[in-house]
Amino acid sequence: MATIARPKKYRKICHFPKTLAFKPVGEQSTKETVVLTIDEYEALRLIDKEGQSQEDCSISMKVARTTVQMIYASARKKLAEAITEGRPIEIEGGDYDLCNGEEGYCSKTDCHKKLLYNQYIKEEGITRIALTVNGEEIASDTEEAKELRLVDFREGKLVASAKIDNLSREQDSFVDYLHILHVDELICDEIGEYSKEGLEEIGIRLKNHTKGNLEEIIRSYGSN
């Protein structure tokens, strides 16, 4: 009789690391890089930086305490190897699920996704447009965007505008990021097929636009 594999349990991550690589100062060696997974990073952050117990960490990451013990032990061993042997560190991979900040999914008050989700709550009747921007032009694609401009309209009239800089710090799915920001429509030049499908699944409309500067595009949208 064939053995049925148990479904993989993903570890919930509330804070994606802002820095993904470290190396010893002045080192030009070819020593093998130590790879710390995202979930190992999160266990270190919660236990060593935030002071959580392993039991609290298991609740935060939505896994068993024994799993946290395994993740944490692996992370500490890797850090010890990197420090004592002068090896560079990279943070990548692992079995994790990034928190999207929605109420009912995340209960932690310090989750940056939850704070972001609550910060950009929109009023009823508002249509929120997101534009990927480089300077005063629409970015050629989402990867090259330096900022995201959020523009709110009510019955075709501009009522609010905000910009989010340093998009590169947000490593999770761009589609999920738009969902966290309560976006209704994305205006950009190019976007991958996978992202297009994701936008369609969560109900975000996509509008391609390549001509005119940012303010012209915003004005033209409001006049439609």
C-alpha cells in the first residue's frame, strides 16, 4: 500500500529580512557561503531579538514547538559556523508563508504587514489606483519601479495621493503587496503573466499605459 505524504506545513513569517547577505569585512576569500533560510531567520528574530519563548515562537510561526526547536537549533549552528570560520551569510529559501496582514490571519501587533494593511485602509466609495513609478514616468516594468504611487478617487475626483519608496525592500509577491494596500487597479507598462493571473484572481484590474508623464496619466484617469 502506497504511503500518503503528509502536506507540508509552511512557517508563517511576519518580517521578511531587509538585508539578505553579509560577509566578513575585508574578506576576499572563496569560503563557502552559509545559507540561512527565511524561516530560520524568523526564529532567530523572534527568540533572540524579540525575546519570545520557543512556545510563543511556535504560536507566531504557526508550527509545533518541536519544529521551532529544530529550526532554531539549525539557525544557531549556521551562525556559529559563519562567525567562527569567517564565512559569508546569505538568507534565502525555506518553507514559509508571508503574512499578508489581514485581520483574522495575523494577530501580532508588531507585524509590519498588519501595520501596513491597517495604515492604508480606504473609505467606502473610494477607488484606489496604484502606479509603478520611476521619477515622473511610469516604470517600464514592476522590477524597475523605484516607488509605488497610490491615488484615491471618489466618483472620478482625486481625493488623496501617497507614495511608497524603496519597493525593493518588499521581497514578497508584488500581487500580495497590492492586496495589502487595498488596490483596485494597477497602472503599469509591463507585468509578467503569472502576476497578471494573480491580479485577476484577487480582483485587481490591470491597465497598461506607456505614454505621458505621471501627472498627465493621473489627470486623464480622473476625467474618464
